[in-house]
Amino acid sequence: MTSTPPRLDNRTAAPAVRTPWRPPLAATLVVGLALLVGTVLVCVTIGPADIAVPDVARSILGHLGLGPAAGADGGVPVLVDAIVWDLRLPRVLTGAAVGAGLALAGAVMQSLTRNPLADPYLLGLSSGASLGAVAVLVVGVGLLLPVAAFAGALAALVATLSLARVGGVLTPGRAVLAGLAVSQLAAAGTSFVIFWSATGDSYREILNWLLGSLAGSTWQSVLIAGVALLVVGTVLVASAVRLDAFAFGDTAAAALGVDVDRTRWVLMTLVALLTGAMVAVSGSIGFVGLVLPHAVSAITGPAHRRLLPVVAVVGAIFLVWADTGARTVFDPRELPVGIVTALIGVPVFAVLLRRGKGSAWT
Amino acid sequence: MDLRIAGVGTRLGGRWVVDGVDATPPPGALTGLLGPNGAGKSTLLRLVAGLLPPEAGAVLVDGVPVHDVPRRERARRIALLEQESSSTVPLTVREVVALGRIPYRSLWGTDGDDGAVDRALAVADAAHLADRPWSALSGGERQRVHIARALAQEPELLLLDEPTNHLDVSAQLSLLGFVRDLGRTTVAALHDLNLAAAHCAHVLVLSEGRLVAAGDPREVLTADLVRDVYGVEAVVLTHPGTGRPVIAFGAAPAGTPLDRTPVTEGAR
């Protein structure tokens, strides 16, 4: 007994699952960005008026001063240019920025809360942002729209996390339940404010805020969503290593030298800011932040340095196509894009619930 | 690393969960931190790791209060493995071990020493697991990988909170023997007195937040101590092969010699 050394690990068990092959980050990003550019060019051509990709390219080059202007010799016809530059391109670019922003927000929230179901929509941030946005629209201070949406998102986040902690530990299931309550309250508030004030088609307006729509996109939307994405997105990607440290929880992160409280506070505020900016231009579009991080991490792996940039690009591509579907499939009717994302997102949510069965989710 | 725990204490909800603990775990050796549930073992480990500010006293590493050492530098010198460390993130074993390099990584994620992960995997005897998903490992393999993660931090001080929980006997023995043979200053909270007696060069015994005994397990682990601290009668025998103490729980009948052959009650 004493002479035989203790056995080490049991090595007879063959590895049941091999690590999937993970493509290099640079190549993934190059392919992703190429697909995004292609998506933008193609989706601008899709719609009632027949426009070809070269027209889109010529219109864009004309506006950038790199080619003949619209109506000039060699330029696109003025009507085509108006459809491309004033209508479709702002919408497609807003969709790309919003998709990227929501996907990033979801990925960061899932890591910070260690909750695979975390997402700005499910945890109530989007509804809170909508309420904030609608409230200032009524008062008539349109300039404050993104700020108010940010305040609404932050308030909803604080409300959800506090409610989820009442009388117990913060589990993923409780967080989603609390998010549901906060989100319903904020949605009711949004509907109330619009009913109280609206003179015209209040039902459509309510639907656009609650389900999300890119129909009202302008170049100002592109600017708001784009700047928020670039600024906040850069900081989030730069925080990738710290996000990795949360994989085994707060204490493990602290033991790896991360200032846990400060990191969580700063990054959650940034997520609220990003969500606020996106909701200000598009209403609350659901499930983008929930679905894409899971889908993308299957390819990139969970390391945030790889996951975050790729999820942003894929989120952009995803939402542009979802919105193109929303505006063309039932032409001339147009669906709020949130209906399309929900159709895709809810089955994925179900799969996640099934996968989480038996673990400590509730 | 020269570690000195100097009168350290902290309160939780008004109660002193660690109360004036003074100890000097020997460098380069395995120290067992013993005591019943709620004795303050985990809290003391967090104080030593610098994750919790002490309300009294100090933990000194090379003479400097550990809580004053900058976070990243601290994480390069001290590694703490918590009890029950799990993750829902689908990481591979190599990715889990690479987390230990975070204190060395720059903002954009470059580390400059990828060899550390491989070395840690090799030392922890987990290299053959490197490409497997962490979630597919057995309990013993997971602990080994956690230790590899701690080793990837290249720490001078290793703090382990009940590393042998939920492991079978073989995995417990191999894990603790392996930690002992690392020859690194290690403090491990342990539940199993016999495991501590067999492997630790030094033990610290906590009871209700206070240090009640410290020293060589052959001198410290007595029937009186087990009764006082755990409220359990026990007989302390000597292992005939290793010469280490073996604690048999249950009162000794009066006049029984301590080295008697155990009664085989298992044949009921």
C-alpha cells in the first residue's frame, strides 16, 4: 500500500470532444469586413426601385468627391442618387452600427454578469432607453435624445440588478425575471407617454419604439450610432483581457489583479451608454445582443480579444439583412425589424435554456 | 517569499471572523490551514491574498503590507484558488490556464511569454488535457488545471481553498502530494485532518477566527486539540509506514493501547 505511489489522473478516458479549429483573428476580420461592405452595397440595391450595385458605388463615390457628382456627366441620375444617398444608405449604415453596438453590448453583459442570457433587451436596458427617449421627445428637446436614452438605460440596469438581488444571490434566472418586470414597466411608461401626447399615428409610433425600427434613419442617426459605436466599442475591445478574467467569477478576477468593482461599474455604464445611443436611433430591437455572442464564440472561442471585434462585425451584417427583410418581404408593408430579430432570436433563446438545464441557472 | 501574518483580523456583519491571527508559514513548504466550517479559513486566505483589507493587523510579504502592493504586481506574486471555482464559459483547458497570464498581459492582450502556459501545464501534469474542453474534465482534473492556472501566474505564494473537495481518495492524495513537491510556499485550507497530517510541513489551526495551534502536525494534532476545536473524540495513531499521525475518530476505550489494530466493524 505504502510502496505504490498514488495514481495520477486517469488517462484512459479518450478526449471526447476536440477543440474546434479556430481561424486566425486577422483573417476572420478581413473576411467579415469584406462581407459587411458587400452587405451594405447589396442591401442598398434591394427595394422597390431598381438600383444596381454600380449605381450605389457611383453615388457614394460622387458624394465623397471621388467621382462625378449625381446628375453630372458620368454620375448617377439625380433620382437614383436621392434614393441611395438620402433614403437607403443612412438606413443601412444605421442598421450596421446598431447591430454592431447591440451585439457588443450583449457580449460584454454576458461576461460581466456571468449570465449567458444577459442582453440589453432581456435585462430591460432597451425599454428603459426607449422610455427616456420618448420622454424628451414629448418635451421637444430632440438634441437630448441620446442622453435621455442613456439615462433611461442606466436607470433600468440599476433597477434590474437591484430587483434581482432582492432577497438572494444574483442568478441568471432571477436577472432575466427582474429584467422582464423592469422592461414591462418601461414599455408601459413609453406607451403611456406616447398616448398622452401623440396627435397622429400613435400606435405605429409605439410599435416602432417597443419593437424597434430603422425606418426613420437619417444621416444624423448614422452619426449618433456610429460615434457611440466607435468610441465605446474601442474602449470595450481594449477591456477584453479584463473581461476574460471574469470567467471564473469575481474572486478569481480579483486574484488575477483586476479591480472588480471598478471594472464592472465602468463597463456596465459603457454598455448602458452604447445601448442608449442605439435605442435613440432605432427603438428597442431585441435578441441581437443575446444571439450573436453565442453564435460567434462558437467560431472565435470565448477569448474577448477575438470575440468582441468579430461579434461587432457579424452583428452589423446580421441587422442589415434583418432590416432588409423587414422592409421588403411583405412589400409594400413594412415590419418593425424587432419582429424579424425575435423570430430568429427566440428559438436560440430556447436552445440556450435547454443547454443550461441542470446547471445553477435558476 | 517571506510571509508574515501579523495580528490580522477582519469583521463580517459585526463579528470578528478572523481575529488577531499571528503566524509565519515556512517558506518553500506546504502549510495546512485547519479548522471547522466557519472558523475563518477562507476569509484568512483572502486577507493573505490581499483581496480583503484587514481591519486589524497586517499581512506582510517581504515586509510590505500585502494590501498596499499594486493589484497586478500582487497577482504576479500571489495566486489564490477559491473553493468551488466553476464557469459557464466554454473554455478549453489551455484557455483556462492562460487566464493565469492576465497579470502579465498588456492592454491589447500580448503577453510575450507563451511558454509559461506550457510550463504550468507540464508541471501540473495536465499537458495531455490542454486541448480538451474544461467542462468535460473530472473533478480531479479540474483541480489540477486550476493549479496549472495558478502556476501560470508564476507566483511566489500559492493559496488554495479546500483544493481536495469532492475528489476521490486517489485524486486527493495525488493532488496534495504534488502540491507539496512543488517546493513553493503554499497555504492550503483543508478539511481532512489525515490528509493534512500526511502532507503538511506545518499546520495552522483556526477556531472561531482565532489561531489556536500552529506548528509541525506531529506535535500539533493531538486528541485534545481535535476535541477542543472540532468537539469530536479521537485517537491519534502513528502510521506504521510513514510515521505521520493518523487520526481515528471515536473515543478510545479506557486502557486501550494507542497502536492497536483497528476493530473490523465493517463486516456487519
